[in-house]
Amino acid sequence: MTGGHEARRSFMAAGILLLLLIPSLAGAQGDGVVTGHVQDGQGQALQGVTVKLLKAGKESPQQASGADGNFRFENLGSGVYSVAASLEGYATANCPGVRIVASLERHFAIKLMPAAEGGPPSTCEIVEPQESPGP
């Protein structure tokens, strides 16, 4: 019967090890970062722009750009996101199909144009991704 007890102990040890690893694996999947800068057509930073991330129909908590026009989303799971930036009086900028992966930072340059019929559209472009700095 010693073989049965030893096998059971090995199985339990493996289960405990797996339970200890699950939180660290989950954390590794949430390391994606999205940053950006929002400006108007003249290149001036825009404060209070609502920036939203959408993944598989679910919206992440939205951010508002600061006085410097910058925004930041952290701890994002890997996947494909859509980014939208809006401010009253301006045409919304959309960036669909943005791939976010762990330990990679995506930076957006967003230009909001006045909401005028026939006017130039707002733009959103990804600037080269950079590796996130380690802790």
C-alpha cells in the first residue's frame, strides 16, 4: 500500500504547486500597457478627452487625458482591442483591431479635429511599441 500513498502524495503536491502558480500566471497575462497623447489640429494638448478600450464587446474602465494630453491604461490582458477617443465639439477618433500583448506597450498619437460636416477626420495612429520597463 505504500505505492498508493506515495502516488497520492505526489498528486497532491502537484495540485498544490499548480494552485501556487495560477496567480503568477494570471499576473503575467495582464501586463499589457496602452499609453497615448491627444492633441487638437494645431498640435495643442487636449485635456479631458474620454479614452475607452473595448475588448470582445467589454469596455475597460475609461480614462480621461490629463492637462498634458496624456493617458495610460495598465495591466491589460492580451488580446485585440478597439480604442476610441472623444471630446464634445470634436469628431471621435477610432483605432479598431489593436493587438495588446503582455510586457509590450502600445503608444497612440491621437489628433481630434473639430466636428464639422465635411471637415478633416480625427486620426489615431500607433507609434512603435516599446517594451515596458521592469519593476
